[in-house]
Amino acid sequence: MTAQTAEKMNMAKGEARCPNAPSTQDIIAKDSVAAPGWVRSESYQFLGDEDIPTERYYEEDFARQEYQNLWTRTWQFTCREEHIPEVGDYYVYDIGRKSFIITRVAENEVRAYYNACLHRGTKLRASGTDGCTSEFKCSFHGWTWNLDGSLKKAQCEWDFPHVKAEEFSLPQAKVQILAGFVFINMDHDAPALETYLGDEFMSHLSAWKLEDRYVHCHVSKIIPANWKLTMEAFMEAYHVIETHPQVAVSNADANSQYDFYGEHVDRFISPLGVISPHLAGQYTEQEIFDQFTIGDSGGVSTSQQLGENDTARAAMANMFRGMFEEASDSDLSHVSDSELLDCFSYTVFPNMFMFAGISLPMVYRFRPVADDHRKTLYEVFFLRPLPKSGERPEPAEQQHMADDQSFVDAEGMDDGFGVILDQDTENLLLQQQGVEASAKKGLTLGNYQEIRVRHFEQAIDKYVSGK
Amino acid sequence: MSNTYTQFCKLEDVPVGGKKAAKINDTWILVCNIKDRLFAVSNFCSHQRKPLLSGRVRNCAITCPVHGAKFNLETGEALNLPATKPIPTYEVRVVDGWIEVKV
């Protein structure tokens, strides 16, 4: 242990940062095109250092309480607006055994109906489907509802004098649309989505203009681990050096920045185009540049010779600016180096990740598999900016990968990024099994680099306990 | 009569993004034009024989507006419940500005 590390260890809990390395803010402050305020702020606090009890990752009773108290009271991303652009368009969203028909009932109104016939319960639309209709007709006996949810027809009405149409409208969940995402909440007393997310994050989100993007690629896969464990695999850059050694050369991992905003949002900023502190001094700027891996490269070559005084990060920013300007036919001269390069990973509680920035335009969604809480349906959406014409391309169809299939096989997936996702998810079966096998019944977390895991689990605890 | 192409309609009657249903002999055919590629399938859903004509076409699939069954327009495969059986597909071509379908 170096003297400096020892000194940091004597600091107040949570104050220590990666020694002998520039901070994320130091790195960003040197960029030629300055980053906006939402990048240049910090919002970390020490939240405790006790272990996270592990029963939550495998006990059936905990999953039952989540369905009862958490999924029923939180805002969840169901689909993008471009999935349902026309009146009558619908998209079926499931969480556990609950199912909702998300449908546009008027030009500016989207509703979420519980997806079950009020006669004998048949789903009105199969799970995982979408389409367009003028009414919802049950395939069993033909009971039918209008788009506005009112009962249109009870088959053989003479036999149902006890059915009053006004009591047989399709029940609804709350719906709000934000940044092109359609969110629902089953709790009619839930706070407005803006309140739930908080002012600080709302200001970040409004800067990203995600409403002006479209789903370019949508990939899903079953991961053999609990949904919380699966999400937590993506909450820190601490694992990069061991899990993704191929990117550590050009990823400031141990000096990434971690923040949280209120109860439901947290983030990291992981600067790219700079070397990991673990590898400091071992690579030239040219080598860092050459090994950079990006998520949505569009197949553009990265070969370029750096000048003697060039940094890999500055050269990457210049190259990306030109590359993305050409790809999107837009002027990015005022977009900061940081937004072009860095990984901005945000959790929106309970089960969504949003990535800001240009090079890594993803959204992740994680849902427990309905009949197996030790498995997760993991989805990756790539959101590309709309073409300059403003015309919205059709959203990409979901590609579901087999359990043993590589993410690299997905059409539209960058190979380098597919490998990273494979590496992330390959750890998870071993972790799920290990958590269940262990003599130690708690996860031990780093105070800073794993603050998102703790922040997330504190929200889990709050909801599951019914508070 | 089998294995021969029959004139269906003028190409201009099924513009890009459009579809048209018509009978050839006793068979109801649905022709869809997706980005200048034509597909010809049965106009009837394999689930309850409801017409597919007003169904939404997206990403090379048509969704039955009645109960939501979806079919791949190229292969006819049923992609989701309540349908489990495929719909027939037909070869289609354009000759002298006419769409022709082999039934």
C-alpha cells in the first residue's frame, strides 16, 4: 500500500478516490470543446458500508414481495412513442404475470389497459406482440372493447343482465410520456413521473433530446441471474479491468465518476480515450487511440497517426465529431468532447438504464422472467438520432437471442460492443450460483465505485418493505 | 389453372406502403408493397379467417386487426398467438406495369 493510499484510507468514509490518477472532472476539464453543466457536476454521498443481504437474489418470497410492493408502485418504461404512432396502434408490455396493452387512443393520448378480458379473463392480445386495431375483441367469446376502453359488445347480451357497461370498461394504469418513452405506473396515487425522477435528472434528460431518436436496433436475451444482480453488473466501471481487459487500455475505469439524484436515479461517467489507472505508463497515446472500442461505430475505420503532442482523447473526439457529423448530416462543432466520447450510464429505477452521449446511444431494460425470478429478460435498444429529413424510420423489430448465442450475432450490433455484453453477462450465471453457494450471506461493496449498487438496493428495500 | 401467373391489378394501384385485396379465381389474395418489394399472401388470417386487408404492415409482417395474430409476409409463418398455422404465400411479379400473382 502506498503512503498516499494509506492517507486516503484515513479519510472519512466515501471520500477516497483512485490515487495517482486524474479525476473524471480533471479529464473533462482539459477537453477542447467544454462539456455542459450536467456533465460537469458531482452528486455523491456516502450511504453506508454494511453488506447487502443476498436472499433478495434468490428467495422466492422476496420476488413475491417485489411483485406485490415494487412493480405495482414504480414507473416503468413500456415502449417508445414510435412503436405506436397511429391511433389504434398498440404494444403489449408485461411485468411478471401482469400484462398491459399500451395503445394510442387519440393523436395525443396513450392509455395502458390491463390485458385481460373482463368476461373470463383471456388476454385480449398475446404477450410480446404489437399491431393496430379499431377495437379489442377477445378471441374466446368475442367480447369487445372500443379503443377508449368502453365495453362495445358483450356476446349474447341477453344472458348478462348483471353486466353494466359502465362498470365494464377496461381497467387502466397511469401513463406518462417523457423523452419519447411511454411509462406506466399501476399505482394511481403514485407521484407524477417528473416528481419521481426529480428536477436535477429532468434537466439532464431534457438536454439529451431523446424524443428525437428512434429504435435502430433492439436485442433481447434471457440472462440466468436475478434481475437485480443483472442490473448491478452494469452499474460500475470497477469490473472493466478484469471483465473487459481489451477496453481498459482506453477507459478511465477506476477513476470514473459516480453520482445519484434523489431515490430513483443514479449514474456513472466513464471517460473514454484515456488509459485505465491500472495500466498507467504502459501504453503510448497512439496505442490507446488504436485500441478504442465504440458501441455504435457504423463500421468506420479508426486508423490514424497521432502527432507527437496529440492525445488519444483529443484525436478521438475530433475523429468522432467528423464521423458522426457525416453519419447524421448535422453540425456537431458545439457538442463537447465528453458527450462525443464518454459513457454516461444512468439507472432509472426500477429497471431501466439510459445512456446519454453520442457514441453509446443505448437504453437497457431488465425484467424478471415471470415464472423464474432467478432469470432476467435483458433488452438493449440502440437509439439513433432521427435523419435530417425528420422522417421517423420504423422502430427495429426485437431480435431475441438464444441463451447460448453471442450478442455479436445480432443484426446492427457493433462487434466490439457485442463482445463487451457477452463478457458482462457471462459472469452472471457464476455470480447467481456463487451467491447461493456462499457461506457469506452478504455482498460487500466499495464505498465510491459501487455506490450505485447500494443506492439501487436502498430503493429496493424501501419499496419491498411497503414504505 | 394452377401454376400460372394471373394479372392482379396495375402496379400503380398498390403504391409503396399500400396493399390491395382481390380474388383470383376463388382465392382471396392480398398484395402488399413494402419499399418497392411486393408480397402476395392469402387475405385470410389462419386463426379465424378474418380479412387481413386492414392489418398493419411493419418490418415485413402483417398483423390481423381482429385478434392480433401476426404473419411473416415472405414465408407466411404465424409469429404469435392466437394464430399457430401459417397463411399461404404466392409468387408475385410485375409485367408491363401489371402485378401478376401465381395461384
